Amino acid sequence: MSPITPYRIAVPEEKLSRLHQKLALADFPDELEDSDWQYGAPLADVKRLTAYWHEHFDWRKAEAKLNELPQFTTDISVDGFDTLKIHFVHQKSEVGGAIPLLFSHGWPGSFVEASKILPELVKGGEGHPAFHVVVPSLPGYGFSEGTKKKGFGFTQYAEVCHKVMQALGYKEYVTQGGMWKSAIPEDELILLDSLGDWGYAITRALAYLYPQSVKATHTNFARPNPPTLDHKEVYFQYQQSTHSDFEKAGIERSKWFMNEGYGYNLEQGTKPQTIGYSMVDSPVGILAWIFEKLHDWTDNYPWTEDEILTWISIYVFSTAGPTAAARIYYESMHDKEGWKSKLTSYIDIPFGVTRFPKELSVTPRLWNKTMGPLVFESEYEHGGHFAAWENPKILVDDLRKMFGKDGGAYAVVKGHAGFE
């Protein structure tokens, strides 16, 4: 087994100097009058962020803050592919019976998403459960290496995450993931061909492939299909029900996303190499590409310049480069292993869902029952796509409820119920 090695981020000074040279020489497009966000990231905002990045943003300060997280690397051999050096955060609780939890990020996120929930999740042992938290940088993201071979899809991403947990000695564990795009019937919304963003999809793949190890899963973005006669009770319940105000608003949000916000997915799902030249060569290009998502995918979250530029700088300085992170969209859209049906199938492990109104797609609540034994469900008035960043307290509280002594997933991991 490959050793687990402590890791500290240390971006070479020459990379920082080159970045600042490019920022100083940046050219900008013009802009139509009164276009605001309608045509994409507004010129004034991108210029403001570019100037701040060049003149005020302190990467070394951000780097030092990130290095407060307990980071490690280990070599993971992927069946049929390369051996990859995988970066991950491993925050252990002082509670001996803490629950091992794998948190999966997606695009355009990274391991940094979990930094707000880590300090709280490791606490507990008396009134609420504590967790040992593992946050891998997905292959090709952050400071993990990326593959050089085609066809690296959900099977391989799940394999990497599972092997990280096994390397840490966690034979059984639970998962949390969000970031996903859903499918709503054609009379309400266009069906999606791509499987979408990745935190939820990868934790779902883990449950499908490794049910002997994955004992429960929680998501802030479920992706169920409409109930059919395969789920008779749910099917007839849904046929006799009407959509709540939350669901009606969610359908409108989903329509907006498909009609006005889905272009990035089609680009990265068909020609990731092409957009990759812009993301790698132009810091303003990747700034605008990701900043638009941070704005559009949240519920009026008050992003600071330092937050935005830390998120984007992780891509700029990533080990494999930002193009590598986009290629999962291509593998998803050209999936040949049937993952579209596998990930929406009924998986017989405890399943929990937290729902926010400004997710990119919001399906009717009853649909979640088609995915597995639903043991926890909550719904909130505010919140968007990046739950661990926008609403860390809510997410922590829901995980504590789901895995607490009165929760439906209490003591699912042998010897690790979350309490002393």
C-alpha cells in the first residue's frame, strides 16, 4: 500500500509572477448597454476582479489559510488506468467512535468547499454525532494528478475515492455530496443528456459499486427520475398529488437553468479541450467562466473578492491544470456504461436529502423515494448549489440529525456511531 504523505500547498513564485504579468496585459471585450448578467459576467465586475487579483489579492495569505487544513497525498492505482497521486484533506475527530464521512466536491468547486463544515463536523460525541471527514480532490482537480487516458468516468472516480477511504483504514463509511443536474419530464422541462456535476453523482456511484462499504449517503441535490409502476406506491401517490409552491418555483428555476445556464455543460461535455486553451492561458478567461457560475448558482450569496479568487486560483494553480477538471463532462456525456440508469436506480442503503430553492434543478419531493430507503429529508427557504459554502450550519445540522440517535441512519457504521 502506498504511504500517506503530509502535503502543503506551495505554488512556485514563477507561477505567481507569470499570472501577474498576464493580468497586467489583459484585454477585455466590449459590452452592450444595460445587459447586466443577461449576456454573461458583466464587464465592470470582471474588470474589478481582475484589478483586485493583480493589485490586492494575496495568494500567499490564502495559501497559508488553506495549509491550516490537514492535507495529504497518496498514490492510488486505478484499474486499467494510471497510478495517480491523490490529494485529500483528512480531519479526524477526537471522538473515538466518530463516523467516517467522505465529502465529494464537484465543478467549479474543490476541497475548499468543505473547509467551513470541517470544524463543526469533528465536534460531538455527546449530544450529537462526530465525524472523521475525508475530502479528496477528485482526479484532475486541485492538487490531485489527472489521467492521461480517455474514458476515465464514474467507475474510476468512485474507485479512487473508495481506495482513499480504504487506505485510511475506513472499511465502512458514509458519504455527502451535492452538485448535480436533474431531469424533469418533457412537459415541464427538457430532459438532460449529461449526468451533470459531480459530488452527488460520485457518491451515488460509490453506493452502487461498493454497498458493502458505503452504509448511508446524504445529498443536497438528489437526481431522481419520475416514479413509475416499478414503485407503485410512490407512483400512485404522485399521480394524486399537486406540486407545492416550493416545487413550482423549482420547476421554473430548472427551466431557467436549462434555457439560460446550461451552455457550459454542453461545451465541456463535447469539446473540453477547446475551452481548455482559454482556461489555461487566460486568467481573465477562467475568472469570467467560473465567476458567472458562482453568481448564478447561489441564492444571493455575498461573495467576497478573496473568496472568488481563492476558488479560481486553485484551478489556475492546480496540478493537472483546469482543462483536466472539465473532461469529466465529456466522459459523462459519452458514457457507455449505463450510469444514467444506474445512478437513478433504487440503491438499498439509507438515503438523506436536503433541498434548497436555488439549486439548478428541483424535482418533486416524492420522487426521492424511488432512489432508496429515504430516512431523512429537509427543505429550506434560502440556499443554492454550494450548500457547504453557502449554508454550512444547515448542512452540519442535517447531517447530525440524520446520523444522530433519533435519526434514520444512526449507527450504520459498525463501531462508529458518532459517540464516545
